[in-house]
Amino acid sequence: MNKKIKNKTQKKKKILIIGSSGLIGKALIENLNIKGLKPICYDFIKTKKKMNIDFIKGSIENLDNLYQKTIGKKIDVVVHLAAFLGVRNTERDKLKCLNTNILGTINVLNFCKKKKVGKIIFSSSSEVYGEGGKTYLKEDFFLKPKSVYGITKVVNEQYIKAHCKKFNLNYNICRFFNVYGEFQRNEFVIPTFVNRVKKNQYINIYGNGNQVRSFCYVSDAADALTELILTKKKNKIYNIGNNQEPIKIIDLARLICKLANKKNKIKKIDFKKSDRTEGREIYERKPDISKAIKELNYKPKIKLIDGIKKILNEKSI
């Protein structure tokens, strides 16, 4: 396709981002702005960053305000990023997690039906797989979530597939693996470690610290979403992450200390004092992203060491 024609087509596409003020939402907006697109953004808080958006305030628990504010506006693609998340939050208030994530997604689907949206893109999670073991997880693996948050993501995926089939709506599902970046909420592991390093505190690690994770920098996650928005890929599920640098949590702590030029002590804490009991802990989780590489031309660009440096610089350590 001629590049000029393709760009014109992209600029005409009307995009709604639900949960726009989160980590991935802000990175996605930046991508769309670069491509000349001004998305409608819906969240209960507005991002402080100066970006080219139409902002509507509200929650997925009630989308009446969103519907009223978009009367007469065409929406081609809805990107659903909103969720009640964080291990500590979701395990402490399981009912809120279930209600917000599942009923909220039903509200989003009904909104899409009412507005005759062409496609919904849903932000799922690697939590749907549960324990990964030594293998790299593929999209067709059996889902066995250990957390209530993971369960809500599995239920939401099923709702989306069933709804889209019945009402002739297209979908894409992204299962994100440990996305991180600047200004991420402090309950996640990398900002938690960075903050403790900054304050010269012990770095607390639950269990022996040999849990393995694969961290994906937020701009790489946003690139995958951008591709799905601007192309005709439909009714597919993709793992989105960085499969190149799986790392043990204890080694992650050591790496952050090294990059910050600090010598914080690492303290191992019993699982009984953690956000997640030992029976629900996931010990190894790594993504197979071959499907995204092949079909989306997806390639994570930011190495873990470079991503951590960005956060350390942002935190002014």
C-alpha cells in the first residue's frame, strides 16, 4: 500500500482508550500522537503529561458518562486497559477485584455493542497461565491461574470471545508479561526495589528469591498495541513481553543496586508475610512471543539494564 494512502487511513481511525492514565495507556497515547492520532481517553484521573487527547472522566463500573459524551462520535477501536490490579490489592479485596474486572469488562462490551465499535483490544495478563515452569509459555497452553486477578483475566477473555462471536465484533487479546517503566505504581517489584535502594533500606525478597520473571519495558508493550490498532489483525491472542532476559528476583535486586551504585542489603522474608502465599506464588514465568514476532513484526527493543537505568534516572537516585 502507498505510504501516503496508509497514513491517511490511520489518521481517520477513531480510537478510545479505557484506562488511559495507567502505565501502558500513557505510552500508547504517545505512540498514537506521534502518528498524528488523537484518541478519546477514559479514566477516573487524567494523566499529568501533556498529550493530545480528548479526556472523559469516569470508571468502568459505570459507562453512562462515556456514552453521553461520545454521542455522535464514531469509534472504530476500543482499547480496554482498565483493571483493579496489584497482588496486594487484589488478594486483600477479592470481591472488588472480581466485580471491577469482570463486571467492568461486561460494561465495556455492552458499550462497544451500543456504539457499533469495530474492534476491541483487551489487556490480559501472563497471570492467566499460572505456574510456567521451565518452558516458555505459548498462547495455546492450558490456563491455570493461581490468583483471583488471573482468574478475572481468564473470565474476561471468555466473555470477550463469546460476546464478539454473538454480536459480530472483532477482538484482539494481549497477554502482557511483567510490564514496567517510569512512574509505575510502587507496589510492583521494580519500582519497589528502586525506592528501597533510594532510601538505603533493606530490599525485601519473599522466599529464596529464585523466582524467575521476564520484564518488558512499557514502550515495547505499547508498540504491540499500536500495531494491533492500525492493522486488520483480528480475533487473535498474543503474548507480549521480552523473552530475551529472564531473571531471578534476587538477581534483579542485585542488578538495581549495581546500576544505582548502592550496597543495600537483601533480606529474605517468609512467604507468610508476603502479598502471595507460597502455594499461590508463581516460581517461573517466561513468554514465547514467536506468534507476535511472526504476525505483528513485534520485537522488544529495550534491554532490562537500559529500562532500569531510565527508572533510576527518573527517580533521581
